[in-house]
Amino acid sequence: MKENHFQLNRALKWVKEAQTLLILTGAGISTDSGIPDFRGPHGLYENSAQKFGLPYPEAIFELPYFKKNPNPFYHFASELMRNEYNPSLFHQLLAELQPQKQRILIVTQNIDGLHQKAGSNEVIPCHGDMTSASCSSCSTPYPIEAFNRLASKAEVPLCETCGAPVKPDVVFFGENLPESFYELYLNPPEVDLFIAAGTSLTVHPAAGFAAGMAEKCQSIRLNLQSTPYDSCFDICLNMQVEEFSKQVSRTGVKV
Ligand code: OAD
């Protein structure tokens, strides 16, 4: 307990002092906004196989499965699209910190757009996002307005060129990540502080990127549960990101 308190105070001091920060975020920072994570308690993968009739939970984000049966993905996507979500305290914290720091670069595995909605201006959505869509087979771009109209009703948009199911430009398992992520991976910036927040660090290459960054500079892993790369980090905090945000705001940062 004493050790936890000491580590938290050390982390708060680092956040206050750092001028350049790189933050990797995952689904755990959006649970407080009402979007379930994947592998946390009551996460999507806990019941997705049963709920969507999948052979195994991750099939929902696998291209070969999607091409055969895109319906489970569209049921999931329609639930997300029908609701309006707002940034959590942690999204807000990063946006509020921005004018007080030299640089806050965010790499997010989330496709929910909540960092941008909160006002953060340097965001790399390394697993893509829902702002564009294209054919899962021939890659022909699909008009986003028509995509949104159909997907929000769980109807599968079909490619006008080849008839295959259209997919939003989010990264499925086995697909390449955006070029901007690989550039960062190969040439990571010098920063004062690296934080991995709300991610189980189980999916590569984001997890490997986090491990490399953690060893390069001061680093904090902020998550409810431990991760396979905890030993790479200087500080591991097992706590809610919302509680951490409140603690940071008590150090003088307005949230
Ligand atoms: P996960 O669901 O794997 O991990 C989220 C982590 O956040 C879990 O360890 C939770 O315990 C933790 N968590 C939940 N709520 C929290 C809170 N309020 N405060 C602190 N921690 C909290 O999500 P990701 O690591 O983002 O990829 O998953 C990575 C990728 O796996 C996703 O981008 C997605 C998924 O399959 C693709 O779809 C390609």
C-alpha cells in the first residue's frame, strides 16, 4: 500500500515535470465513456462469441471471417454507432495538458475518435478509425455517408465494383497498420515521459512499441490489470485512469 502511494506520487511528479510526452492508449481509457473494452472484466470478448454467434471471440476482427460473414461485425459496429459517446476524464486530461506542455503525442489503439473529440491535436489512430471505408476485397473507397447510414442499421454495405462486403478502415488482425505508426516505430521521438494507459498490451505491434518506448525514457504503465510488459516500465500503477486523472488535477493541472 505504502509502495503504491510512493509510486503514484512519483508518477504525478513526472507528469507535472515532463515537457514532452508520448502516450499509448487502449480501450480501458474509454470504458468510463460507456464503451466496453475487449479483455477487461465484462469486456467484449467475454461474451462476443455467444452474442454474435462467432466460432471464437477475436473472429469478429479477422478479415477471412469478415469476408465470409460480416454480420457479427456490423451488429457490433451498429451498437457503437447508434450511441453518442463523450470523452472520459483521461481524454480530457490529455487535451487540457496540451497547452501546458511542449508536446503531447498520442498513439491510440481505439477507433472511437474520443481523443480528437476532447481536443487533442496530435493523435495517431494506429488501429485506424471509422472516418472512411473501403472494399474488403478490392479496396475501392466507399462513400462514408452511405456507409454510416447502412452500418448504423447493421446493414452490410457492398462494394459497387466487385460486390464484396465493405469494411470501415479500421485495422483487423493480420492487416498492416497506418504508415504513420510504422514511421514512429522506426524513428521514435525523444520524449521526457512515456505512458501506456488502459491497454492490456497483448496486441502487436503496439505492445512491442510500448515495450521499446518504456525502456528508452521514464515510463509509466497505468492499467487496472498487469500486462506482459510490466518489467519494461519504471512505474506500474494498477488503478483506474479516471482516478489517476483526478490525482493529476490535484497537482495543479485543471481538468
Ligand atoms: P484490452 O481490452 O485488451 O485492454 C484494456 C485494459 O484496460 C484491460 O487490461 C482492462 O483491465 C483495463 N481497463 C479497463 N477499464 C479501465 C479503467 N477505467 N482504468 C484503467 N484500466 C482500465 O484493450 P486494448 O489493449 O486496447 O484491436 O486492446 C488492443 C486491441 O485488441 C484493440 O485495439 C483491438 C483488440 O482486439 C483490433 O481490433 C485490431
